[in-house]
Amino acid sequence: MVRDGIYYGIWFTFAGAALWFVFNLYWALPCFLVGAFCMYFFRDPERQIPEGPVAVSPGDGKVVDIRPLDNGGHRISVFLNIFNVHVNRIPAGGVVTASEYRHGKFKMANLEDASAENEQNSLTINSAGSEVIVTQIAGLIARRIVCDTKIGDNVEKGQRYGLIKFGSRMDVCLGPEWQLTVQLGDKVKGGSSIVARRAEIELTVPRGDGVQGSSSMQADPAE
């Protein structure tokens, strides 16, 4: 469980106990229920991180948009409702080269306008020569973005790096070297659901007879 969930749970439990002492259980019950929900909301289950040259979903939720980018790549948008796990994860391993926090609006996170207008925090990751951008986007209820990663950090695929409190959206932008494996409407889990695979890179290698031959290999984003 995320530490915030413990704090919220304890605070509402104490508030409920005080109301029960002063009034009765009926006054206290809403506080107990909210406290229990906070403990549930801030859960942080372990995930099986897939190996190989793949990118994983940065969060739990539903794929609500897949949009082509000018560079030939794609942007995948995942909407997290209040019942999803809200711990955010790194989609592909590498080095964080940029971080940008942008103030904005708090529109419903399942709307396309949220990607452009809502308050958000973006990380750019150099993943084996591929630029991967992952963005935490606040929603109508979510008003606080937490990011524990900074420029220069080495990050691993599936690594926890932050959270958005109470409903949000996650965008991940991948270049043309990535082949998407998800579709609109797919349900995904952060850190374990594969959203794209790295395309093969053709390399020219010398053959024993002195003639150049070709071989193919895949670049692992985590390397």
C-alpha cells in the first residue's frame, strides 16, 4: 500500500471514532467508510514485469485513445477511474532526459481535451535510442500529481515512479520503431500489460567468405 493510504485511513478512522464518542455510530460510519475506501484506493499490488523488447502500460485502466504522431509513432491514452490502482509505472527502461510539469485545467480525464489542457507531468526517457514520453494527467477529481523521478535517473521497465490521486489519465508516446499491441477499449494493468513491441533492427554483419550479410536482432528498451 502507498504511504498516503495509511495516512488517510488513520485520519478518517480517528475522525470516525471521535464522532462515535460524541454522537453515535451513524455519525461515525461515513468516516469509517471513507477511510476504508482510501486504504483500498492506495493499494499497490506486485506485478509480473514482462521481459524482452516491449513497452508496458504506465497505469491500470482502459485504453480510451490511440492517436498517430507527426514522427510516425503513436500516443496511447489510458483512463484510470477511482477504482483502478493509481500507482504509475515506467513503460520502458532507460535514462530520464527531461521532466516537465505543466499547470492546467481539471477536465474529465477520459476526454481527449485532457491530454492538451489538463494539469500534467511528463517524463522523457531515452530507451536504447528510442524516445519514450510518459505523462501523468490530472482529472476532474484528481488534483495532485506525485512524481518521484528526476532528470538523470536510470529507470527500469515496470518500475514504480509516482501516482495521481483519485481518477486520472496516463499518456505514453512511442516512436515509429514500436509496434502497438493494444486496441481501443482494451483493459490494461500498469507494469504488466504489453502495449507495444520494439521493431526489429536490421544489422549488417561480415560473413566468413568476406561477403556482407544481414542479420536481425531486437533492441531491448531495458538495456
